[in-house]
Amino acid sequence: MSGTNKPTAIDFYFDFSSSYTYIGLPRIEAMAARHRRPLVWKPVSLGAIFKERGHSPPDRNTSKGRYLYLDVLRCAAEQQLPFNIPNPFPFNSIAAARGFLWLQSQSSGQALDFAHRVFDHAFATGGDVTQAQTLAEIAGRCGADAVAFAEGIQLPAIKTQLIELTTEASQRGVFGAPTLICDGEMFWGADRIDQMDRWLSP
Amino acid sequence: MSGTNKPTAIDFYFDFSSSYTYIGLPRIEAMAARHRRPLVWKPVSLGAIFKERGHSPPDRNTSKGRYLYLDVLRCAAEQQLPFNIPNPFPFNSIAAARGFLWLQSQSSGQALDFAHRVFDHAFATGGDVTQAQTLAEIAGRCGADAVAFAEGIQLPAIKTQLIELTTEASQRGVFGAPTLICDGEMFWGADRIDQMDRWLSP
């Protein structure tokens, strides 16, 4: 759509605690690959954005919260993705996001591997990805030094980067995940990936 | 899915002020027809349900509100539906809902014709469907007696019926529109019609 020979990237704002990001991820990556668009992974703290806007995550004790839980199960089943609700849920994804950013500063391949493993540990197996120890073990399986990882997620520069990405997202109008922005057009939700795919198609 | 020879109906909870109901309506009707399921139109007051739950309709002055407006435009364009935002919007749909219920008590055909014309007047042409006079004119074009209509929407029995339908919806977990329930399975949103279609398929 850009009219240039070098397609602009797709900015991919996500939070590791977003079940719909887990569900949409295979199609998001396939879409970007199909249109030869670089996918720029941008972890954010949705909790901070929610707090800023006075939103709250769906409460399982409300009609909407109960429905959304069923919806997630149905959507995962349709995508033939294993799904188990993480324990705890909703969970604090700050350490996972910092871990991703630190790995990205070392090796983009390890960072992507880590992201997939974190999402799978949380939503495929229903695990806990809030603990630095668990995350360091996952990073180790991606080939990273687990000790360096544990130190890395405490670095002020990494903490600042997550805050800056969250601010950037909020300023661009991001209020949920997954959110994809390309050539100024924003798409929110696992149920808008197909629409973005058609929008990207010549 | 019911395993009987007589398929159960699809309960269709809607509010005339719901833009996504307008956008989903052609596919909802086509789906019910394809699966030979009676479609039971149930107008509700989403405003009352929102109030009960402490929700509010999307505010156009927030990131989410602005995004949803763009999303509605894109979804309407994809469905090749004309779309103009009603004036006012959001609007009070109580009179339209009562009008539908009164017509239903007279002629189900006229009620369906009225429903389509109200949605089109609001969302295709961006008109105002809050006024009894406008609604009576629309009812007249459906073949109803406009004077009887204006009286009908003031009947205590009609007012009570809308309250009861709203209570029924709320008790069944409805929190938005369109909501479709069939054989105990609930689907919310114009973006879940295709999923329900697949769910209904043998």
C-alpha cells in the first residue's frame, strides 16, 4: 500500500498477559511474512495503559468476563491451538516484557524464541511466567545465559525502554492487545488480523 | 446441533442504537436462514444493561472510542453496507424498540420491515430515529396505521415487555449487541457470526 519498493514495517504492540495475542500470533506472523513486512515486536505494559485510562481487565465474575473466557476457548479451538488459562490470571507481565527487551538487545533470534516460549508456557500449558527464575530458565532454553538474563531484566535502561514503549503505544492510541499499526492504519484484536491482511493486499 | 428434527431457534438480542448490529444484520439473517433456524428478534435496552453493570458506551473522545468509530467504518465498507453515523449518536432507542414490539403484536412481517427501515434510517442515512413522529412515519411505510402506532408505543404492556426482555437478556448474560444464543451457546458481536455459523454447521 505504501507505493514504495521498501514496504514499511508492521508495529506489533503486545503484552505477554494477553490471551488474544497468543491466539492471534501465528496469523500475525504469517500475515507479515506473506506481505514481506518486517514485524516489529513492541512489548508494552497494558496494565499501565489501563490504569492511565481507568480501564480494568475483564473480571471473571461479570457476564462479560465469563463470556470472554468462553470466547477465548472457542477461538483457540478454532485455531487448533492448545489453551490452558495461566495460573495466576490476569498476571503481571512486566518481568517477561523486560526479559524480551534485554534478549532483543543481545540477539533478536533469541528474543523471538523467548517470546514464543513465554506465550506457550503461559497459555498453552497454563503456567506461571511472572517469576524471574522461570523466565531465566526459558531464556536459557533459548541459548541465553540465564544469570546474565536475571541481571539484564533489572537494568535501568531496560526498565526505561519498557516505559518508553508503553508511552509510545499510548500516544499512538493503543488501548489493548494485540494492536498492529502499518502505514498509519491501526488494527486491534485477534479478530481483525484477516481484515488487516486484506487491507495490506494490493 | 440439537439432534432433534425441529431445530431450536436463535435468540437475537439487539438494540436499535447498536452500529455493529446494523453491520451484522445481513449475515445474521442469512445464517439463520441457511441453518433453517427461526430467528427470534428480541429488542432490549442496552442502556439499562450498561447502567446496571456500570458500563458506558464508547466515548468518541477516548482512544478506544476513536478506534471503534474507524473500525465500524471499515467493517461496513467490507460488508459493502452504506454507513453514516446517526445524528445524534449514541441515541435513545427506547421508542424504536417499543415500536418494534407493538408492530410485532400486530404483524410480524411489518415488525421486521420496520426493524430494517429503522436500522437503515439510522446507520445507512445517518438519520434520527429517536422521535415518535419519525418512527410513526417509518411504521406507516411498512403498512401500519401511524396513529395507532403512536398510541401503541405508549401502552403499558409494550413498555413492560421491553423491560422484561431487557431483564431476560441481562439474566442470560447479555452485555452487548448483537448477541445470539442458540442451544445454550452465546455469541456476541458482528465479528462472531461466522464462528456461530461454523458452530451450527453439522
